[in-house]
Amino acid sequence: MTPKRLAVFDLDGTITRYDTLVPYVFGYLFRRPWRLPRALLVLPAAAAFGLRLIGRGTVKAALLRATLGGVPRGQLERWTAEFVPRVLGSGTFADAREAIARHAREGDHLVLMSASVDLYVPAIARALGFHESICTGVRWRDGRLDGRLSTPNRHGEEKARCLRELRQRRPGEAAAYGNAASDLPHLKLVEHGMLVNGSAHARRAASRAGIACIEWR
């Protein structure tokens, strides 16, 4: 039997029109405004990130620990159940939804691979009909969010590593979609890599690497 083709989609800026983590965090906080001052605790990590003293994963964990640390799992699951339909209702590119549907019709194995966190990425994947998701994991302690990461931050070269593992599990032809220069390392690893709505810098780098540049609306 011929293996199914892989179709790997990034989430933020590729399927959705915006990054999803900050809306997820602050959407929860706005419903519990007494927690909003906790966001100020992220400022030192944000400043260190701006100075390139720490990586994206470290500042992501600092954001989660400061704002959502200690929240019971059930509360976050209820917020996720509200958040995901909001994102999918008005926050996605129609062309992205059509590309996902086309791959599904062709019998491809759909994988959502995102640097965003497993508080909501698997729920988005299920809602869109993906077969599996690969994303950044977060830690829990006694049923409450710890906020530290349980996996490496699935960004840049880490995405490329995950895709190599995925292709070992599922050999055969593969397509991948991403929107940023940081996605180019994994887009280079497939037969059909596509940069979606990339910046001018990302498009130039993609062209040099032989990666197609497309526009989604």
C-alpha cells in the first residue's frame, strides 16, 4: 500500500491571521481582571528576550507562569472550549481552510505543527480535522498549571527536528506550509514546501532555498 502523503501546517500566521498565545492568555485574564496585574511579572523576561539574553521558550514559560500559573486544569479546559470556536469562527484564512480540506479529500495525513502550547493547539487540530498535532507542551502540578515547558519550544530548528522524526514514522512524499523565516528550516525538508504570506525578508530567503511563496486570504 502506498503511504499517505504528509501535509504539515503551521498554525499562527499560516492558518490563523494572528498569533494565538497572547489572545489566549489575555482572553482568560480579561474574564478574571484581578489576575491582570500578574502580567507585569513578565516584563523582566520580555526585556531579557528583547536584549537576546534568553530564548523564546524561556519568555513563553515566564508568560504562562506569571499569568496562568496555578489555574486549575478544568478552568483552562473550559476557556479553551470557548476560545477555539472564536478563533476558528473569524480568525482563519479561508485559503488555509480550503488547503486543509483539499489535503483531507486527497487522503493525506494532516499534522498541525506549532510553537504554540498544548493548552489549545490539540483542540484546534481536532476541530480542523487534523490527524495529529505537534506543539509546545506545558507542565502541570497537582491539577494546576505550572507554566514551565514540558518539551522544547517547537520553533525554528526544533520544528525541523520534529519533522525529521515525523518523516521517519511516515515515509513518503510530504508538503509543509509556514509563514515565517523561522519556518524555512523545516520547509526545506519536504518535497513541497510553501511559505505563506511571508515578509519580504522571508520571501527572499525562501526563493534562495527553492521554496514556493504563496498568498492566502
